[in-house]
Amino acid sequence: DKGAYTVSAYYEGQPVDLKDANVTAAINGEGGPKIEFSNGTLQLKYNGGPKDTLPGKYTISLSGHYENEYGKISEAEKQITFDVAEIPAGKLELRISGVEEEITIPDLEAKGVFTVEALYDGKPVTDLENLDVQASVSGDNAPEVEYKEGKIYLKYHNTAEDTASGDFEMTVTGSYKDEYDIVSKAEAVSRPFKISDVRDKLEIEYELKQSYFVASSLDKSDPIKIRLKKNGTLLQGDELAAADVKVDTGGVGHELNLSEDQSCYELQLNSSGNKDHGKHMIRTTAGIKDEVGRPVNAEKNTVIKFGALPQWVYWAIVLGALALIAAGVWAYMNQKILPDQITFDPETVSFTVGGKVVKGDPNSTYNGKGKNNGDLTITAPSYLLNPLAQASFRLTLKAVDPRRIKSSKRRAQVTGRSFPAPTTKTGAEVGPKSYSPERPGAPLVMDDIEPGTPEPVFNISNGNTVSVDGRAPKPSGRGQDAISFSVDLRFK
């Protein structure tokens, strides 16, 4: 369109008609452009078409002759030289879109689709048959790719199981042949994406009505039900029937069958195998295929026990033994016993003879530890100035409280008492009870009871006071010394 020239002819400075000037034009070279000369316009033409016209340097030669009114002929020539350049290649640009940042292996072929947009000199390429796109994903066991009509489809590397997961990058290059058969190449573009290995979760569950079996009655036992769950949902029907379920019972006879309603597998034990008493492990393995054919496996164990007798018999024996032990413990802990130790509180000892305080520790004897009955005897310390000045008491005791009561908190029942010394007793006190003679020199009797009535039993406890008062002859034989002996009991 731009290869046009205007040709004019002049004779002695004056324009003349081209026809009168007999102007002709010719161009050199083969395969180059052609020319068309008409009405003063010299037009360059393709040699068949743009892609058929060879680039290069060309010369147009113009010649003509003019005859004036006097019959004189004048001739003229002129050359036009020009260059025909190659048709420049346009700019090809590729753009990739589509595919979320992360896709899972099960969704890879369904959602792994990239869209490729090609722009040639800024305009969308619509004649895709002239567009050649090469796509690749690098990495070991990376997904394979397939380009078709502006789309790149991710494909499994052999199988879904063989396809790797992780971070990948889609790289795309391409070329385009335009209407002039000029091929333009695009710079490589890339787009990162991630493949995550999401797998189904298969679980095995046991349902046992019993975990203990009588070895001689295995054929009559309830079956062990084995259920499968995929991602928390129970497998049933054809999906369960297609599962590969195996059971290892360690030699115990069994049959494994799909239940009639196809909701579980039933493991029926029988007497055809090992019936040894004791524990037996059952190991179940199961396998299924996920939606893209990858294996999904699970394994779970449970333990059963064989015995000679029904389990309730063993429980009866155990419970009976426990009952006997409990009864024995109850009886033992509720057995009435005296405190482990009964003595006196040293801080409360008081022994006076003739108004004088006698120092020293009393002598205490107690034999009731762990028993139902016992005796307690406490004797005042000796007084060197009057060996006859003695004081003591003896209590016969019986248990009141059970062993489970802390020893210091137990009480003791006084079933008998005596006051061996002093010789002449004027009064005594044992815990809540007091004693005095009916007449001077007479034996002590419990106060506040009817004469001739047997003394009632009573209880004493930690901290109670026991005392005895009386008189003893002086060593000179003249007169008597007043005696008073008192202690507070300490139960331990």
C-alpha cells in the first residue's frame, strides 16, 4: 500500500502527456515485487502475496521518448532504487489463570485446569490452530499436563497414588504463526500451585456382646461384629462388601461373613481351632479404594478370653471371697478393744504424805492392748521417810469402742476396782464416780447407791482423774500421816 510513485514527463520544462512521452517502467529481480503503471501512478504489487515477495534491494527503470512538432525526438531515462524489508514479527504474550492456590490429589484432574490466553501485538489470538503451546511441571512424580484448545489440564503421574504432593510451578512457553507465516515466540511464564495429599480415614470398630467365652461353647457364642467407618460414616451395602477385610485370630477357629443387612462383618468363633484357656488377640485389617483408586487401610486389635466355666461363676467366687474379706475386715475393725496404752499424765501426778509433796514417778502396769479385757495398776512412788505411806489403785477394764476408733478416743468400762493402799482409806475417785467408807475404817463403797446394791459399771476416758486418800502409821508408831495420791489418766 505504501509502495506507490507518481510519474510525470516534461519537455523543455513543460509537462507533456505520458502517452505522448511513451513512458515505460520495468523492475529488476526475480521473486521481488511487481509493478503496475497506469495513469501516471507507479504502484508496487506483491509477487503473489506478502509471504511470496522476497525482501531485497530493487531498481525500477523508467524510459520514454517524445517527438516535438518539428519531428525531433528526445529520449529520457530514470531509475528508482528502494529496499523491501522482511515483514517484522509481532509480539506474542502468554497469560495463565485458573487453579486455586491449593488442590487435593483426589480433585487434581477435575479441578486442575489452567486457562492460557495468548495476545499477539496486544490483541487476543483467536485462530488457536496457529498457536503452539508447550506446558510443563518439573519435579519427581510431578503431575503430567495436556494442552487442548486454550486449556492446560493436569493429569496424574501414571496413577493418583504415584503422583507427588507439594509445591509445584506450571511453566508455559509458546509460538504463533501469523497470517504472513511469520512465527513469533513468547517468553516463558509460570504460575505456582500446591498439591496436598488428602486421604480418606478408615476406622475399624468392634462390637462385642461378650469378651469372655466358655471354651467348650464357642459354637453357641454371639458373633463379634466388625464395622468400618470412612471419614466417620458407616460403610454399608456394596461399599462394605467391596472392602478387603481379613481377620487373624491366632489359631482360634472362626468364620467371617458379611451380615444379612450388609451393615457389618460377623466373626463367629467355633471349636475347630485353638481353645486354650486365657487371652487371645484378634487382629483385623481392612482396605478400600478411594475415589481415585488409592488404597486406604486400617488395622485394629481386640482381646478376648477363654475359660472353663461361665464368667459369672468366677465373679461369684471373687465376690464371695471379697465378701468374706470385707466381713473379716468389718469384724476386725468393729471388734471392741481397749486403748493400746493407758498410763498417767506426769504433769498431773500428785502424792502428799503428811502434807509434804513426795517427788518421783509412779509405777504403772497395763495389760489391755489389743484385748477386750485388761487391768491397770498405778502405784505411788516410795517415800523414804515413811515406808508405810503407800497408795495404789487397780482397775479391771472392759472394751467399749471398736478398733476403728482412734486409740486415744476409745473408752474403757470399769467392771472392778480396788485400792490396795493405804491401809486406812478415807475416800477415792475414779473418773465420774466417787467412793467413801460407810463408817471410819470400813471399806470404800460407791457413793449415791443403795446399801447392798452391786456397784454399776461405768466408762472412763482419756483425761479422767483417779485418786485415793487415807492414812498410814508413822514410823515412830505414834500417830498417822494423811496420804493423798492423784493422777490424770492418759489414753494412747
